[in-house]
Amino acid sequence: MAASVTGLLKPWTPRVLLVRWSRYNPYYLEPEPRKEVYHIPETELTPEQKEERELKSVRPIKAATNSVTSSVFNDPVLSKFVNMMMKDGDKIIAKGIITQTLENMKRKQVEKYHKAPEGKKAEIECNPYTIFHHALENCKPVIGLASIQKGGKFYQVPIPLTDNRRRFLAMKWMITECRDNKHRRTLMYEKLSQELLAAFSKEGNVVKRKHELHKMAESNRAYAHYRWW
Amino acid sequence: MLVLTLTGCVDGVKGSGKTMSLCHAVHYCSKQGWLVLHIPDAHLWVKNCKELLPSSYHASRFDQPIQASNWLRNFRTTNEHFLSKIKLRQRYVWTKRESTEEGRPLGELVDMGVSRVKSSSDVVGAVLKELRLQAGGTEGGFRLAVAVDGVNGLWGRTTLKKEDKSPVAPEELTLVHNLRKMINNDWCGGAVIATLSQTGSLYAPSSAYLPQELLGEEGFDSMDPFIPVPVSLYSEKEFESCYLYYLDRHWLQHPHSQTEEGKKELIFLSNRNPSVLERLCAFL
């Protein structure tokens, strides 16, 4: 739909200029924050990249959001997690919790690394970013359930999930688990680091919830025909 | 032989490593066998005091029993071997029934101060006076190092209030009064190392870091003449060594932080400030 509309529309600036909103005229192109793309010299560009560059010199480009940086340490998955943890738009507190979590995880792992004998040192993973990504991978469900109405009754039908939905469910389960099932005195970053380390080694409540979802889907296998898409 | 006391004042921007330099100096002094009088933060004595007793020794002054007894406890653990060697040169009377005679070891005085919390501030004053008298002595003489962190707290204002809600000036606190006498250079046989600190200071703007701004006129005059020790941000070599230390201890785990580009980015983000660099590398 956007493709057909794009042919008809001309570049226009609305009377009220929406700079930080997310709804743009489909004519606008996405910004490119990575530095490496701009460092490729003219001669090494492929024909597609040359076309893209020419297009970008003509078309208007959307404003980049504040959370997107050209820094090498920028991680889109982590930014998404920070946004999901944020309450009332307070990104500073959410980002602070995440940084404390990463530091805590790194501290525990590096302590274990230094205490371990020589042979076992290579197995211990110290990088908090890889632990975070692997833990999230272990929490992602493969199959989901949908409530479908058939003959007056609602059945839980197993359905395939898109990648975005799986990532969203993993993050949501992680955050709700850490918010609900913790002692009054433990801080959020402490509980989060414990859960992430447990999920990294495939233990813990979030992975258990994923397994229970899989079991429910397996038991409701007979209703798979109710899905029509 | 009289050795005059030197005063050194460590100043620098926030997070440039003043307290760490002070700790290095204190460690060196104690390794050389000096007696170290370390006050970790003078600002803790002028704010957030729960108990303020009127002093028994001097009518218009106030005592702080908790802070004084804490400090005496720490003093006892840091200078164990000096406590039995130094003998008192004067008789101190605490109440009608308690007094400490001449010639008793300093350890007894300190123990009494820790156990009797009410007179602990006066005990601190007595300890400081004894050490001041005996520091430059020829027989059994020891060198005294007075290390004060956040010395600008002794000459500013306090947040403490008397019972009629009028503010307390720092001179009216026994601990501060006695400490000021130590920092005055009129005794000999040791050194005074002081650090300015804006972080814990009261009623000081956050951009102030020079001695004149933080100490005020009074403080500057009493510290005079002092040797200013400027602590600047990391130089290239220092940054290099800090970065290599983090790499060696496996603290920088992000794969990009171990590349040249990541290092340039760290220099840019932290502006070579030690504390900012530490906070950045914590999660990288």
C-alpha cells in the first residue's frame, strides 16, 4: 500500500512539523546511524549501494530517535529491553537498572573466572552482553497459543509466532518475573542478574514458563486445525 | 632537631582522584612507621548529626558522641603499636570519680573514650593535644601525619541546629575546634595532608574546585602557607595504564571496547576523568 501511495504523493511538510513523533509520510526514508557505511570510499560501492546513496540525496529522511547512537556500543535488543522496563517515560532509571545489572553479572562471572582452576577458565562466560543475548534466546518460546472461538466455545490453539512476538514475550516474561517474584528487600538489578544467569544455564522460572507453554501447546495439538491462517 | 610541619593541599576537579592520592600518601606514611591521624571525611562531622550534647568542658561548645567514638575506634585499629608506646604527659579529669593519670599509655585513654561515649569528644581533644606535644620529641619521637579528607568542611557552614533552631557555627563543635588546632602549623615533627572536596560540602556551588573558593577566607588564612598539589585528569600514559589494567583483569568484556575505536570512544565519553571512566567500564 505504501508503494502505491508513494507514487502519488509529493514531498510535503505539514503545517505542524512533527519532529519526534513516529508517524511519518511513507515518502521519508529511515536514517542510517552506523559509521562504517559512510567510511566506504566511492570506488568500493556496489551498484545497489550507489543507487541507495543517490536516492537518499533526493528524498527526505526521518529524524533519528534519541536512543539511536553511532557508537560501537549501541545494541538495539538492549535498547528495546530498556524501553520495556521503562515506567512513566523515565528512561534514566531504566537505563541505570540495566547498567547495574550488566555490571553485577560481569562481577559475578569474573569472580568465578578468577577462582576457577586453569582448565575450567575457558568455559566460564564473562561478557554480560553475550549472557544477556543467550539468556533471551533460551527464554524465547517456539510456539504460542491463541484463543479461537469455534461453535460457541473458546479453544487454546497452538500457532506459530513471528520473531518480534517471540522476542517481546521473552522480555515481558523476564520483566514480570523479576517484578513479582522477589523479596521486598532485593533490588531489581540483583534479581534481574540472578534470573539472567539462571536463564543462561537454562534454569530458573522464566525458562520453566516457556516449557509450560510448550507443554500446553503440545497437549492442545488436536485443535491445530482450528487455525485458518 | 625541630622539623617544621609541612601542609599539602590536594585539589582538583570532581572525580580526578584526590581521595585516592590521599590514601596512597597515608599508606606510604604508615609503611615508613609514622603515626597516621586519618579523618575519612570532615563533612560527616558537620552534617547529619543525630545527637548534639552540650560540652562539659567548655560551656558554649557542642559534643558529638557517635562520630567521636567511631573515629576513636578506627584510630585504635590503625595505630595499634603506637598506643602502648606513647605516655601521657598530663593528668586528665573526666568526672568527679574518673581521671587518667600522667604516664599512662595512650591506649588506655582511647579505650576509655570508646567505652564512655559521653566524654568521647573531649577524649579526642586530649589525644590530639598529646600527639601534638610529643610528635617532634627527641627521645622516643615519632612522626605524625594528619590526613584530612574534605578539609573545606571545617570552615564552611554546618546544617546542624541548636534547640532554638539557630544554626551552629563550626567553631562551636569540639571536634572541629580541636582539629583546626592540628591543621594550624604551629606544631612540628610531621606533615598535614588535606584534600578539598566539593561532593560532600555544604552550601558550595558544584563547579567550585579551587582552594580559595572552597576553603573561604578563614580557611585559606589558617592553612597558609601550604603546598598546593593539583590533581589533574588522566594524562595519556595514565589513561593507557588504566586501560591496560582493566584489560588485564578481564574487566572490559565488550568485544568492541578492546579495539582501537572503542578506546577512542572511551577517551571521548569520559574526557579522561577517572571516576567517569570507571563508571563507563563497569557495564562495558
